[in-house]
Amino acid sequence: MPVSPFRERITTEKELRDLMGVPGELVAKKAIDHLDSHCREFIGRSPFLLVATADATGACDVSPRGDAAGFVHIVDDRHLVVPERPGNRRMDSLRNILSNPRVGLIFLIPAMEETLRVNGRAWILRDPELLREMEVKGKIPKVGIGVEVEECYLHCAKSLKRSRLWQPDTWPDPADLPSASRILADHVNLPDVSPEKVEESLRESYTQRLY
């Protein structure tokens, strides 16, 4: 077994607190247990979120979801639904929810550096009346992720400020970006799967099967 490069590990919360400190009053009290008007507006303006799940063994996954701003349906101040659009059928998030309903969501709004975090319990839904609310281009999602909100709060902007994520002058030239088709072909590592074939498959998926 390889020797771990991680030697000086923190193993207790006391060690962690002694090193990092404790949150101030504002941070300690900012979490609420429902979607108030501010959370509703934030979610309504968000075209993108990250869904964090884990299976019964604790194996974790974080998966992106995106659509036109407001695509997440707010049912009431304690419940929301994330539509499940067509994907690659791995269904990592959905399979995890079947064995462990705990989820964490992070909502982003372009050009806004603060994010909204929502934690709670999730279910896979196929309620027709709810899913119909998220119809796009005549396509009703087959299922959705229903979330019962237990905690939500605004997350500070430090990570996005440090990354300068929304500042176009820091964005790389598209020609210099990694090639998705090359990465996928190399990872699949099959003799009949070339970057060109992957590129063709991706193009078809992105243009024909978004909904």
C-alpha cells in the first residue's frame, strides 16, 4: 500500500478550533430553516446549482444542474423541486438519494459573488402536477428531486473573489482550454473510441437532447 503524503492530520474538533477559531455571532446565527422572500428571490434568479449527495456508505458525489433562471420550482417555504433533465443515465445523485436522503445544494447567480446554500432531505418525485410546472419546450421531466428544507443561508463571497470567477478579463482563451473529447476518450480507453467520435457524440447530445 502506498505511503500517504498526509502526515500531520487534525483528528478532533478541538484541534481544529484551536487552530482556526470560532465563528462570529453573525455567521453563527445566519442559518434559517425555511425559504423566506430573500431565498425565494435568489433561487428564482439562479440558472445553476450544485447538488451534493452521498450513498449509504458515505461515498460522495457533487453534480451540476442548470437551466433558465427560475428552473427550480419552489412549492412553499419548506419545499422545492429540482427537475431532472436528460443526462447520461449514470444517475449518481438519484441513486445516492435512494439510499441516503441527505442533500446539500449551492445556488449561483452570474455576476453575484455570494452563493445560497440549502441543506435538507430529498426524495425522487414523479408527481405529475409538480413536474408539469417545470415543462420546457413541451417536455415534462420524468422525475424531479424534491427537497424538504432544513437549513439555508447565504455563503460569503471570498471563494469567488479569490477565484475571480465572474471577471471576464481573467477568463482563458477558449482555444487554450482542455479538450473534453480528448479527456473522455483517454479515460474510456477503448480502441474504437476516438476523440473525434466522442466530439460527434457530445455535439449530438448538446444539440438534440437537452430536454
